[in-house]
Amino acid sequence: MMRGNDNYVPVAQFPKREKKVPVSENCAPPNSTSTISSSSSTTARTAHGIRAFQKDARATFSVDSSRQKRSNHKKEERRKSVNKDRKRNISHEDSQETRGSSQIRKKSEEEGTRYPKPAKKLPPVVDVKTLEQNEIPERLKMGRCRPVTEFEKLNRIGEGTYGIVYRARDTADDRIVALKKVRMEKERDGIPVSSIREISLLFSLHHENIVKLESVAVGQQLESLFLVMGYCQYDLAGLLDHMSKPFLEEQVKCLMLQVLKGLEFMHSKYIAHRDLKVSNLLLTDEGVLKIADFGLARSFGTPRKPSTPKVVTLWYRAPEVLFGDRIHTTAMDLWSAGCVLSELLLHDPLFPARTELELIDKIIDTIGSPNETIWPGYSDLPLVKGRSLRQQPYNNLKSKFPWWNSDAGFRLLNNMLAYCPEKRITAAAALKHQYFKEAPLPSLNSEMPDFPNYKSRQNQTDRKKPEKKAENQRKTSTITLS
């Protein structure tokens, strides 16, 4: 058999074979020529070399791939182990000095791993229920309230259903303030709801003509609660009882403008006072009037919700409340403001009644009987259905003020004392009324007189007018301060 390099065929020129045929010296087909034998042998060697090369390449690639996978797996396991250890030791690391945690953080940044931030430290939780009263921490006793020991009580200036009012001196800055002690004799569940409501509303109302609640003070054993408010020297009820001369009309206008300004601001905040009367109107020695006593005040919205029917001191109670309407609006404050205006002019209440029936009778005598024409929906009120009132068709309001010649004043008063709440004038409209623009013009606050003989109505024991004795027998709000 001939073997030489003359018949060598390069790989690139080697023809594609159709079928694999193993060829060797020992298995050559019989009767084959030397040329065919030489060509077949060369082809077999070349094919064998290609298959061996491919096998070696696949083996090398498989080894490299396995090594890369093992390397990546080790790195992943190492990273998970580091993070697991860090998470397990977070509480320990947080309690250590900054130096140790900063070194760990620096090392983790060098490794390219993310160091978890330590959890935010919270103050220790104190379970007050498990503590006795003497064991309550000092920081939890007062909260934001001041201790009442910081105030020096000077004298008592008033008392009402909801508390006693003292004149006191604030030892922190030597100012004179009013301390209203909240009455909690019958309260088993803590602070009365009326006081909580009053505190909440007063903290949300900041106006020159609304009494300012400065802070809240508590007793040492948390058994008493005091409202700390700005001190006002007078209340209008006491002034009306002890003035030697009645208010001048320009002074009445000055006072009513301040009442309406306070109501307008209050109503713009969707709050109704619901207990406006002369004894809840305070006056400073600078002539600034302030609306006080928010124990019955309510915030309202849409839709309006039913409210307590027995609100507002009887003499100042609006007709819709008398006839059982449970939906109260800010219009009831304007009726009360009309009663206040009348009392400032007359120096006597406009409707001094002892019972609701007597009050209704006095209202009918003064401004006539209500009906569907002037008050739509009147016949559907709870206390009107199935009943008939005395018919009196005439408005006799002018007869109550024979000396008052202001037509604009009568128009304003009639608008305030309108039967229908929807037709009653608003505080904002009343401020723009012609009555306050005509002569005599309202006096300035600084022009209000001094009252040397003033005594608070709450501290009086003898009454000159028998009609006013009824007010001491009724449940009323704190009169001097709220």
C-alpha cells in the first residue's frame, strides 16, 4: 500500500463525505487499488483529528464554566453569610459606640455590599396601667399642661354650673389671669364633655373679640383642671345692674359692632355659640368686648345633625329652639344678639320669662304670631303640630322703645328678631347695616367709660328686679368667664 504526501488533501478542500466509513490498513476492502486506499486513509485521519479537537474544546469549555459557577456560588454564599450576620447583630451594634459601627460600615462599602441602616431608636414604652399614681413619671403627669401651683389665686369672681372662676396672678410673668376651675363632682369618666369641647374650640378661635384660652393647668394629683384665660375686668350683666346712667347710643353701637365681629368670625369657622347673653360678654378696661363661655358651642357642617334642644339661656332663646327644631344654625346666635341689643338700650331684658310658655307669650305680644307666610315650615315643627297659638297680628316692637327714633335701628332689630331662621340677618350683613353708619357714629373702644362701682352679677345676693331672680334658679353657663 502506497503512503506519501503527494496525495495529501488540505482540510479546507476536503470534500464533504456522505457516509462515515472507517478505513485502516487492517480493514481495507479486498481488491482496492492503492490510490483509493491512500485517499481513504488520509480522510479518516483528518476526520479523526477534527473530532478530537472538538471534543477537547468542549471539555475545556465545560471545565471553565464549572469553575466560574463554583466561584460565583461561593461569592453569593459569602455575601449572604455576611448580611445574615449583620442582621443578627444589629441590636448589638446599635448599642455599641459609633466607632465600631462606622468601621463595619466602611468595610462593607469597600466590599461593595450595602450596609443596612440601624433602626430608629424610640423612647422606652411606659405602661401607665401597671404603675401606681405615685410611680407615674413626672414627664407624663402634666403633658403640655401647667401645674396650678404656678398661679396665685387672688379672689373668686364668679361661679356657674360648669365651674368656678378666680382672679389669679401668673408667677411666671406677674400677669393677672382668670382661672376657671372645671366642675367634675358628678363626672365618673374624667373631664366633662362640655369642657373638652370648650377647650378644643377656644384653641381654634383667635380673634380680638373672643376670649383667649392661654393654657390649661392641672392639680398636683390630676384631680382638678383649670382653664387659664385672659382677664377681663367687667361683664355686661354686672355693668347693666350697677350703672348710674344708661349706655349712650354710640356706646351701644360700639359694643354691638364688637359682638357682631366676634360672631362673624366664629360663624366663618362653622361654629355656633348657642349661649349668647349679656353675662357671657366680657369687657376689658380698654373697652374691648370679648365673647366668652363656649361650653354649649358646636361646630357644624353639611348635612347638619340634630342637636340638644335645651340650649341658650331662656331669655335669649330663639323661636325655632322653643318649638323643638333639632337642627340648629348660626341664626340662633343672631336672635340672641337682637336680645342683647335690646337689653343694652333698655337696661332690662326684652323677654324676661320664667317658663318657655311665658316666653312664647311675650314674643307674640312683641312681634306678633308666627304663621306659614312669614315662616315657611312653621306648622311642621315638633311642638307646633296639633296645637294652636294665640293670634296677634301686630308688631309692637316700637312700643318697647318710645324714646328711640332710629328707623335704621328698628329695621336692624326686626331683622335680628325675624321668626324664620333663613330670613334672619347674618352677622356679616349686620356689620354693614345702615344703623352703624348714621349719627351718632359708634364710639371708639378707648372712649368707653370706667365703671368704679362695678360688681359681677354672679356675686350679687340681693336683686332689685324680681324678674331677674329667675336667672339664678336656672342652670346657666359660667357667667363671668368661660
